[in-house]
Amino acid sequence: LACSSDFNILNNNTPITNQHSKKITHLLRYENEGILTTYKTINKDDPKLNCRINGLEKFSPTILIIDRFLKINKNSQIFNKKSYSKVILFHCSKNKNKINLLKKKGIKMVFIKTDVDNFFNLKKIIKKCYDLGIHSILVESGKKLINNMILKNTINEFYLLKSDKVLKNKNKINVSIVNKNLNKMFKNKKFVNTYLDKDKLIHFY
């Protein structure tokens, strides 16, 4: 997660941290077999979710998307580029037209039943990823999924990148609850000196 010095993120795709911090994100993408996100992040930011380090592009992770009711924008970049990453979508929809449309785009559709609260069990999704041969996952998403995964104890380690900026934008989203839960759930915290100019990197493990 990348945030401002006062623990805010923007409700759009505007960068908060600097170029050096972005390179760490791409390195983490290279090091993991899958990258987990939600349809909301795809629809809002339209990210590429690939590794853009010269020479390592072919090691981009498999894109894993949580989208219960198939609300994802079918014109998203990840569906329309010359794909060097697989896309796997977890859903519980019975809309055959949407399912077939997404399948034609080369997306692997995985049906998962929801729990009694009508939400997915995150541990079931992680287990399914493991069964599909994806044994290391990087999570890049919004506040809700990240916080839920922390509270469900499904994260082994966490990288928090903090900018020196203070956000004054009205559309900012405060993620201080994420930082609070990180400090509560993880025993160890390390401030990493990565020479990121004015950005800071905190490693929870």
C-alpha cells in the first residue's frame, strides 16, 4: 500500500509516492506468481498490473480478480493488451452471457460459492489459487480488501510506502485503520532504508 504521510490515498489513479517507490512495486510484482485485486480497483484505476522492469516483463504475475457479480469493465486494459499475463476471475454469477464474453477474452473463470453473509471466504480463494499452482500472491487493491485480509490473518508480510506529501484533495480516503491493524496483527516492524528520496518504506512481518 502506498499512502501520504498522513495515511491517505486518492480516490483515483494519481500517484502519491515517487518513481523510486514505484520500482519497488514492480520488483514485488516480478517476485510473486500472482497479483490479487478486485473489480472495483480495475474499474476505478484501469491498471496494467504487470512488471515494467526492463527485461523482466515476461515474469509479470497472473492477475487474480475478485468479482462476485461480474461488474468488471470489459474494456479494461488487462483484457485488451497483448497479454503476457494470465487473468483469473473469481465469481459466483450465473449470467451466461457475461461469463462467455469474458471467456472469449481469454479469462479463466472460477466459480466460488459465497458464505452465509453473501461474501467470499478469502481463505477459500487463496486455497484455490494454491490449487491452480499460484503459491505467492501480491495484493494490490483498495482499503476494504487489504484491511479484511489483515484482519483474517491471511497476509504473511506487508510493505507500506509512505510519501512525504500531505493530501488536501477532497476525494482522499483515509487508511489509518490499515496502519492501526498492521501494528496490532504483526509482531515485527522494520523501517527499511532503500534510498527512496523522501519516501519511506515500512516492512511488517
